[in-house]
Amino acid sequence: MLRPKIPTMPTPTGIVTPPLVEPTTVVQHTPAPAAPAVPARPTVQITPGALVALVGGGTAVVLVVGAVLVSMLLAVAITAASVAVCAVVLRSLLASETKRR
């Protein structure tokens, strides 16, 4: 019932001949002299002034990104608090309206 069906190979329609392989001649070449080793990339040397500028720039980026993230968090928190106050006010208005009837 759950046996896989194995495809059968079709019978060949004609005789297939292998392609002809022609012999090639072997020619030995003398290797070219090796070129002198050249470094792939030049080495980067950081001066003390560049290091101070790099650290200062990194610190500035961290402070700016931190300030942006904190301000976004505060905006979300203030929005959530105002929505909560509006919900409480609407709930109290609806509750007082049903008590008057």
C-alpha cells in the first residue's frame, strides 16, 4: 500500500558512441621567476591625536544615540500616560451618566 514507485529506465532508442579523444602533446615550460612579495594592504598607523579624535567621536555618537533613544522612550511614556488619563475620564463620565438615569 505504501510502497514507493520506482521509475523504470526506458529502453535506448539508438546506439550511442563515445566521443573521440585525440592525444595531445605535452610541452614543458620553465617556470617564470617569482616576483618579490608585496604586502596586500598598507599598514595603518594611528597617531595619538587620531586616537583621541576617534575616542571623542565615538563618545559623541554614543551620547547622541542615547539621547535620541531616551527622548523616544519619554515620548512613548507620556503618550501612554495621557491615553490612560483620557480612559479614566471617559470611564468616569460614562459611569456617572448611567447613575443619573
